[in-house]
Amino acid sequence: TGDARADFASSYIIPSAVGSAKIFGNVRCAASYAKPYGADANYGTSQILSGISTTTANSLDSNELGLTCSYGRDVGPVQAYLLGGGFVQSVDYSETKGTIVGGTFIDDIAGLQADDTGYGYRLGVGVAKPEIALKASLVYRSAVDHTVTGLQTLSNTAATGAVLSAAGLTTAQFQALAIQAAGGNAAAAATVNTINGQISGLTGNYGVRAEATTPQSIKLALQTGVAPGTLVFGSVEWTDWSVLQQVVVLGDGTGTAPGAAAFNGIQTPGAPTIDAFFRDGWTVNVGAARQFTEKFSGLVSYTWDRGTGVGLSGFSDTHSFGLGVNYKHNDNFSLRAGVSYSHLTEVTYTATGIGGVPLTITNGAGNAIAGGLNMTINF
């Protein structure tokens, strides 16, 4: 039993870019770049000391390149739009593992690096009435299926741990057998030779693969003027995070480890099973904007993001409050800046730790500050 605490989150930047142009008639197209998903955590020794796992760091990066086109025409008192397009999405996952031997922390005894590229699409409808600043849209983003492939590396230290665990031996017991073998004990020598052979057979890298799906989503957005120079806005987004439950990393039978071929279609030694157990996510945003002068306007907003954890993962609700300002120099150039404060609520969940030990884990409440900068140039 014990108590291990750590701050494992760090600052990050999320870039994005959009370029749009009128193609012909009532058709416009926009090329876009974004990072739809991401995670980056450095646990150090906290997960090892608490018995959660031997993972010391992991990272998920994604990139999306998209092309979306719209066709608009007047329908009665409003302008109506149809939206459609596709995107290419890449994902890259990495993980490192460590151990503590004789009170010394040894990092990077095992690692995993895997990536894939998949394809998806968007469909949507929209209406607008410029006279009252009315805009409404409903957009669907498809799920993307990924077969992630890469390499898992297993050092001699990690291989030793896997073999001794399978043999039911501790490090101290194996060292005692080695001393007996050096003293001429034939039975001990046979056991030590067998275990050393197994360790040599596991040390190296393994080709691995895993099946995973990033979720589909639907977003409804609305804004309208309520007084001269004032508008209100809001949106509701559903994301199908429950599609992501467990990701099992399997060997593909390739790699430099002498025993790699034996792990085709089964888990390699020390390979992670990523337990997500997510529920669907909901994000609600509301706010108001006010034009102060011909060049300056501002807004306030509130966003609630429902945590996707269901008692088996540590993703809690987030409440965010934002302020923004917009400077419009002319019809060809505008600059927007904003800042938000987010409160992450506390969540307690259960997990199975090293050796099958049941654990109760609490992610304490936290806070975050975010800033954004957006520049628009019209040609």
C-alpha cells in the first residue's frame, strides 16, 4: 500500500490553418490543416511506485489535411448551403517503460513506436441570413479506422523481467541460482542456462500492429443577432468516444529479436494493452459577442466538456471561461486573440495494477490557461 503523486501534464501548442477560395459560381472550397487528437504525459517513476504500470511516458500525435467544399443558393428568405469533403488523418503513438532495480531508476527499458494514415469525410448543411447575423450549421465528421504498425523494443533488462516473472523467480532468487551454478551445481546451471537463453531470445525489437478507431462526431452550431452590434452563439457536439474501449498491441512475426517469429498474432513480452473504456463525449459552448467600434469587437464564452471516463479512466469534466477580442483593419485583414481559463474536476477511478493488484486512483482537480491567435487575410 502507499501513495504516489505526480504532475505529468505539460504545456503544448495546437496549430491550425485554413485557406479558402471561390471555385466557380456558388461553389467555394477550403483546404485545412489541424491536429484533431493528442496526448503527452511524462510520469517519471510515479506509476511504477504506485504499482499502476511500468510506463514512464507516452505520447499521441495526429495530423489532418482536409478539403471541404460548399454549394450555396438562396432558398426563400435565407441562404442555404451543402457541405462535403474528405480528409487524410495520420496518428503516431509512442510509449516508454522503466523499472527500479536496487533503488536505481532505469528508464527506457522498453519502448513502442507505431503510426498509421487513414481517411475520412465530412458532410453538412447550413443556413445564413446576414441581415440579422444568423448562421446555423450541422456537420458530421466520420470515424477513421486505423491499423497502426511499428516496432516494440525490449532491452535485456526488460526481457529479464519478463522471463523471470514467467518462471516465478525474483531477481534475488535468480542471482542465488547463478551463484550455485558457478559453484558447480548442475541443476542450477541448467536452469540458469535455460533462462539466459530465453532472455537472449526475447531481447531486440518486434514488429507490432494494433487496430484502433478514432471517433465520429456531429456538431450543431448557431449564432444570431439580438440587438444592433450584439449577437449570441452556441454549439453542441457529440463525439462517439465509446468506440474506443481497448487497444491490444500484437506482434506481426517480424523483428530482430531471435524469438520474434513466435509472436505472430499474439502479444509480445511487455506489449501494452491500452485501456481506454471511454464513454461518449459531449461539448456545449455558449457565448455573446459585441461590436464596440467599426474596428474592434469582443466576446465572452463558457464551454462544458463532459469527461469521457466511466470509472475506469481518469478523464473528468472540464469547465472553461473565455475572453476574446477581434481587430478588423479592413475587409482584407483581421486579427483575433483570446484567452481561456479551464477547471478540470477531480475524478476517482479503479484500475488493475502491476501483478493484477486492484488500485483506486484519484486525479485531483486542476487548472489550465490557454491562449489563441488567429489571423485572416483576404485576397
